[in-house]
Amino acid sequence: MEVIKKEGSVKVSRTLLEYGQEIAEKEKQRKLVARLMLGEATRVGINKSVTLNMGNYQSIRVGVSLEVPCYTEEAMDVFMQADEMSDKMLEHAMSNADKIRQELMGDTNDE
């Protein structure tokens, strides 16, 4: 079977809320290479998010959403890979939550 690859992109968005109101949002797009499906594709998706308390009545919500096209017979393996990948992405985002808050607010001072 021949694998055909095509370049695409993924969009990551971040939103900072204060008292339940959106006060800042930032988006980034990154390029990626994906294979083209020959015939009908099954789509496997997973969504994960967490809200972190940032102090001073502020919180930051970090989320990951992945959707991966695959062949039906690959669906369970692709789901397991997407689950593992989304965990790593969410952990990375959570470990950088304060940095994200500073970027969104334009705040470079340490408190």
C-alpha cells in the first residue's frame, strides 16, 4: 500500500478568563505532515481539558482536542495513540500554565 503525505496545519488557542469573563486569547498555527486516506476514512477523536487556579481569583483553562483520520481497522490503535499524545500535550500545557498566563496578559513581572 502506498502512503501519500500532504502538509496541513494545527491550530492551538489559549483563552484567559477573569471572573468568568474572557480577558485574553492567543492562537498559534503549526505545520504538520499528514497522510492522505485512500477511500472513506474513519475519524477518531479525543478532547481533554483542565482548569487551573492561578490565584487572585483567576484561572486558566487548558485543553487539547485531536481528531485523526484512519482506516477502520486501525481505529483502536489510533485512539490509544491519540489518548497518549493528548495526555502529553495537556501535561506540557499545564506545566507552562504560568508562562501562558504571562503571555496572554503581557505580564513579565514575577510576583
